[in-house]
Amino acid sequence: MNSNPRIAFVIDALPSLGGGEKVLFTALEAYPQAEIFTLVYNEEVFRQTPLANKKINTSFLQWLPLAHSHHRRYLPLMPAAIKRFDLRDYDFIVCFSYAVAHGVKNPSSARHVSYTFTPMRYAWTDLNLDGTRRRKNPLMDELMRVFRNWDRKAASRVHQFATISQAVSQRVAKAYQRDALVIYPPVEVERFKPQFPREKYYLTVTRLVPYKRVDLMVEAFSKLNLPLLVVGNGPELLRLKRMANSAVRFLKTNKAHRAIRPC
């Protein structure tokens, strides 16, 4: 085995900072020499992170309109984009996948591992792109049928699956008929300490995307006029602000650590 193996880390997209991205940061602590490949990279978001001084290899989706804020709209192009990455010179390929990352081509004898956050929700559940659960239109149904066929073939090229939980391992087994080792994601335990007294407000910290259904929380707390602090970034931010009343406040993730008091 090569004493200094070349490692490729592949993650679906890096438009915003969330839990999946922090898993990538931790992996880079262990393997700082790994090179990073992703469909879309929003450089501004990651200026104060371990990615700031890394070369990030992106796809042609990087240059399409609204790719940084609404990359999910380009889902039909993602399988083609992910397969264009040239990984022939790498000894190990590690994918951090919630959509198509595990579909990269492996033209060499490289060991290919997929650390799977979930098989893509929109294809393998009844979840719609807008976060609702209702019958999809025929065009969307056909698109997801085609995607599932591609997804199964992509999964067959992965040597080993690992997942973030027992629940996701069950999804992998159902979708791909593959076993998956559970490796729980890291937690920055030193950042969290119980503090008293607590202030009287509620807190949610999450990526502001449709399937998280933060809109339900905002609607409920606005109607009840209870204090809610929403911490996060994402394409849903403006819509959530429009539906909130004065009881609901919003903070971007990069400002939260300075502003949040015990709650």
C-alpha cells in the first residue's frame, strides 16, 4: 500500500454550513491531505472554516444561476455532473452523501466508501422539493423513477457503506440492499455546558431548507405569541421572516455564538 495515499473527499454540495459540513471538517482533521470535490461551493460562507485555505474542486453547476442558493433545482443535472470528476489518481475515495456524491466514477482500483447521511429523500420517500408530503405530479414521479434506477447502479459501485444512525442504515438496506456500518457523527461536547438561570425563550438551530419544516414552528409560535429564536441560514430565510411576527427572531449561524444567551 502507498505510504502516502492520495485521498479524495466528495460531498454533494457546499452552499451553506450545517451538520454534514461539520462532519467533513472533522474528517479533514484526521486526513488533512485529502482533496475535496463538490458540485457547488459557496466560498463566502466558509471563509472562517477549515475549508478557507483548501482547494475546492467544483462542477459545471457552480457557474449556473442561483446555484449557491437553490442548487436543488439542478437535481436532474447532478448525476451527470458528479460523474465528471476525474478521480483516477486517488487511492481512496470517501463520499459524504445525501444525494449523488456516491455516484462518482472510480476508474482505478481505489477503495470507495460512502458515509451516507441518507439516500436522497426526494427519491426514496414521498417528500417533495418544497418540504411537503403530497402526491407528486407525473413529471416529478417519472424524474424520481429514473433517478432511483441511476441511484441503485451508483450504489452498486460503492465498496462499503457507513451511515450516521441505525435508521439511515435501514434506509440504505431498503433502497440499495446493502449493509452499512453505523458511525455516529462527531459532537463538539466542549462547546455545550448547562447554564443557569435560563432566559424565557425557545431555540431552534437548523438549516433553513423546506424539508426541515421550520415554517410549522414559526407559524405556531407566531400564533401563540411565544418567543422563538431561529438560528440558521438557507433559502427559506426570507419566506420565514415574512410569515413571522415580532415574537420570532432570526440569527444567522455565524453570529449565533456571540448573541445567544442561556435559554
